Amino acid sequence: MTVLLATLLLANAVFNVLVWPTFLRRVARDPRARDTAGRPTRFLKVHVVLIGIALLLAAASAVAGIVALVQS
């Protein structure tokens, strides 16, 4: 069971690392991301924070998955 859960954590980490940066590029190109002066809007700032948190959780999942695999 531990190996299964470790594998799930690692799959979660890989998924997040592959998906969220692509989404961030799409958000950054969105017209709502910058105002007329070129400054970042709330839309962009909120998405950057959310994606940052998702990537931080991905890193934590990767570490937990690796630790679980090593200990099993």
C-alpha cells in the first residue's frame, strides 16, 4: 500500500509540474493580465499566487513520495 500511495504522490507532482506552467503561459498572454500601461492586473497576480501554491504542493508531494519509496 505504501508503494501505491508513494506512486500516487509522484504522479500528482509530475502532473502539476507539467500542467500549471503551461496554464501560467496562457494566463500571462491573456489580455486581462495587463492593464493599458502594461502593469500586471489582479487577474495575473491571483493566478501567479495560485499556480505558485500548486507547484509548492507538487514539490511537497514529490518529496513525500520519494521518502515513502525509500522507506518501503
